[in-house]
Amino acid sequence: MKIQDILSETYGALSANKARSGLTMLGIVIGIASVIAMISIGNGAKASIQSSIEGLGSNLLTILPGIVQPGRGIVSSGRGAAQTLKNEDIDIVKAIDGVVAVSPEVSSRFQIIASGNNTNTTITGVMPDYLIVRNITLSNGNFISDGNQRNIGRQAVLGATVATDLFPDQDSENLLGKTIRINKVNFTVIGILVAKGGTGFSSPDNMVFVPLSTMQKILSGMDYLSMMAVSVSDKNKMAEVKDMITNALLEKHNVAEADFSIISQEDILGTLTTVIDTFTLFLAAIASISLLVGGIGIMNMMLTTVTERTKEIGLRKAIGAKRKDINLQFLSEAVMLTFIGGFLGIILGWLISFIVTSTGILATQVSLSSVLLAFGVSAGIGIIFGYYPARRAGMLNPIDALRYE
Amino acid sequence: MIEIKNITKTYKTGDVEFNALDNISFTINDGEFVAIMGPSGSGKSTLMHILGALDNPTSGTYLLDEKDVSTLSDDALADIRKDKIGFVFQAFNLLPRTTVLRNVMLPLVYAGVHGAERIARARTALLSAGLDENHFQHMSNQISGGQIQRVAIARALVNNPSLILADEPTGNLDSKTGEIVMGTFQKLNKELGRTIILITHEQEIAEHADRILFIKDGMLLEDRTIRKSTPRF
């Protein structure tokens, strides 16, 4: 039998009972659509987290004092407790090839008072390079300058959230020149940051920035650093630069085992991506259950069809159809059902993810690989669940089949 | 040419053995129109299944055009049916919701005849079975019983088989339509020289044939020639 003969037979058989074929197909449509939609939502979540992390600054290496235990991530590292990163380490890191900018930081929480309002938030002592490294922009005024840093100046730059907390009724332009009290020391506001949005655990929106020197000498009285953020010139050089920094700091600290940790964005991304991937897999697994149910529906329909058409099978055999011709015909009916069902399912899944995107909850991504996977899986289901009924049809004895009433 | 030599077919139900055919032998030449008659349970259906290469005998040989088909596998039997045998059944067995023309083309699909030739051969077969051309595109359930049986005859003809096997072809028809269908068989035999074997239990139907084989209890009771058959040219 030629392909076009099989196809035209299949088309004839399926269109002979449109309602049943359609309902059976619906099972596959729903299964494939939910798999596509779930994977697209998972991918969307992954992309959104990825862009959040990259928004913290690109090509970033973070040097933390103490040892961050692998697997426990950076959240539970108890950073700030260790005092192994010093000011003299800054120049060592700066001198390394491939390092564009270094932003040493000291953070601590203090009470801030401004014209009757007060808030408790993170004060971060920074150098001018913070702006470049952390990829942030000012809405008004200026950032901490080299001059401020040299003079141990009493200047402060407010994150967007802090600004509205302290001066609820005022435009950000009017805040420049205002005085705030941090830990009983007066600071002049010289700049306001643009709100960056929910970038998670260390959003600059909730911070107040002061010169590093002022932070160390006046506010906290400590001469060590909470962390150093290092901007690397090229994404491909990250690993190399990380090694060089490690070696340089080991030599400088004169220790055999590192008393600091270097975390790249990839490390953070990697952890989060693993979590999301697991989550996506979980969603897709639930969706595949409906696909399995759809497949059983196909098998059920095919078994009914074979019984109903026993006489036709007998006739076909009597006029010369071989076992494999009959096999192929019924198998191709099952595969055709799942293939069309899969195609419609992909469109429906695409539509669902489009609707999710347009409601603004999440920007979903339908990946080509998930579409190909869905197509493969639906064709596979047709073969797997069509095989048994087709085999039964092929095995029918023509005499019994012709006598069947 | 059909040669049946000492064919026996035994069915087993539990411990009981039953010979549906018991050591039966006969020869049918090309171009003959033979009726096989017998009461129900006589073994004529079993004989038809063996003659139609739908089943293997328990013992004995069946030579169809000098080829032994009594011991062939299922798929080899399917090839024999495809190339050498055309069936006409009592319950017409056309595919439902399918046009007349497509029904007749069905054996050609399995025989690997394609395109224009497939259509041309189906049309020729339909015309020789006496079906009017304006029914060719009708659905198989839109035509009358007599027409359906002629479509079935056309389908049996379309592969140019050595043998046309008709199993109670008039069983579901009234006597007048039955006459017309039998006329079609006679015409095919006389004018086209087709070998036809007719299985029936009705005397009047059997008398359309040139020779009648009476079967009873799986044995050949009588081999009667009614009139001299026209040899195949």
C-alpha cells in the first residue's frame, strides 16, 4: 500500500465518525496543551529570574569574607561575621587583568531620622564605582564622588523606597540638600536613585548610600569590608578572573586555605535555575498525566473501532490485505488522531501561554524544543496506544471476521 | 484449473473431532461455471473457505493453476487471494460511506495498481458487471440490493482472478433481482470466459450453472453436468 492510499483510508475512517474522533482527539489536545503551557510558564519564570539577577549588574563577581559553604548558598552564609576582607585588598583586586571596576561595600543597619519620620534600613558604605558595577541609575542629583570619599564627607544617596519612607509627601527633586540623621550624625542628601524593582534579597531601593570612608570611620568604626563586587570585562573571562583573584588574595592574606569566597552570578543563577527546572518538571509531569489519559482514550476508541469494523477487516483480508496492511491502517488511524490532536494542542497551549502573558502575571516562553517534544510525544502515544488494537485487527482470522455479526 | 485431491478438514471441540470435509476430490477446469450445493452443515462453507484460500485443509492437496496452496502461510494465502481469487459474499460487504468506484478499487489498492490505471480497471469491471455509469460516484448505501451485488461482482472481477467464488450471492435478494444477478454471472462466464464457483442451497439458483456438485456430510454425493460449458478462449 502506498502512503497516499493509507492516508486516504485513514481520513475516510476518521471522518466517518467525526464526533467520536473529535472527542478522542480532545484528550490529546488537552494533554499536549497543558504540557506546552506548563513548560512555557516554567521557562517564563526562569527567564524573569535570570533577568532579575542580571539586573544586579552584569559580569559580576562577588567576594565575601569567610567561607560560603557550597550548597547552602549565599543566604545562610552569615556574612559580615567574618572580618577577613580589608581595605588593602581593594587595590590587589583592581590590579588584576580583566577587572573593570571594583566596588567595596560595608553594610550595616541603622536608625535613620528625617523631619520627624524614621526608618531602620541598611546603610551601605560605597565608592563611586558602585554605580557602574551594580548597574544602577540616579533619578536626581549625584552619586557619592571621589571627593566625598577622600574627605570622609557626610553625604548620602537615598534608594527610591527609603526616599518615600522618609519624605512621604515630597517630590524627589525637592529632597536634594535635605538633612537626614543616621545614627545621630547629620548627612546631606545629594542624590536619589531610580527605583529598580523587586530584585530580591539586596535591592538598592531599600538602601541609603554613604561614602565608604565615612561608613568605616564614623558610623561603624570598623575597617573591614562586608563584600567586594567586581565587574569583569568579558563574560568568558569570569572563571579565569575568579582564579586570579583567588590566588592574589591567598597570597596577600598569606593563608593556605581561602578565608573568603568568590561567587559569580552563574553560581546564583545555577542554584535558582535548578530550583525552577525542578518546578517546571513537576508541572510538566502533572500535565503528562492528562496526556496519558488521552492516550488511553485513543486506545479505547481504537479497540471499539476494531470490534465494530471486524467485518470490514475480514473483507479486506479476503480481497488480499496482508496482516501488515491491516496493522498499518489501524496504526495510522491512531497516529493520525494523536498527530492532529497534538497539533491542535500546541496551538491551544500557545494560546494559553499567550493569555497568561497578556494578563501580565508572567512573560511566558514557548520554546521550540517543547513544541518538538510535544509533537514527538503525541505521535509516540499514537504508536504505543494504537499498536495493540492494530495488532488485534491484523491477527483477526478472515473467516471469523466475515462471519462476525 | 482447480484440482482438489483427498481434502479433509477436521475441527476439534474439546475431545470431539468432527470432519467438516471428508476425503473429497474433484477438478474444475478453466471457464467452467460450477455450483456447489448442499444442505446447511454439509461442509460447503468449509469447502468454499479452502477453495478461496481463506483456510488450509487438515490433509490433502489443493492445486490452483498447478500451484499447491494447501500448506501456505497466512500472508502467502493473502497473496493468492489478491492475485487469483475474487469473492462475492451473501451479505454484500461493501465498505459503508464509500463510493461505488472506491469500493471496486479496493483490491487494486492492495495489489499495488495506482493512479489512472486503477480507475480505468475499476470502471471496466463495473461496466462488465452491468452497472450503469451514473451510479459510479454513489455511496454504497445509496444503491439497491441488486446494484450492490453487481458492485461486489465488479470488485471480484477487477483483479482478473482465475476464479470467482460466490457464496450465496442471491441469499439476501428477492427472486427477480436474484435472476438478474445470476444473469450477470452467466454473462461473465459465457462472454468473458470466467471460472465461477457458486455456493448455494437453492436448486433454482444452482441450475444457472453448467455443473452441480452435491455435498453432504463432507463428502461428494453427486457430480452432475447440466450442459456443456464453453471452454475458455
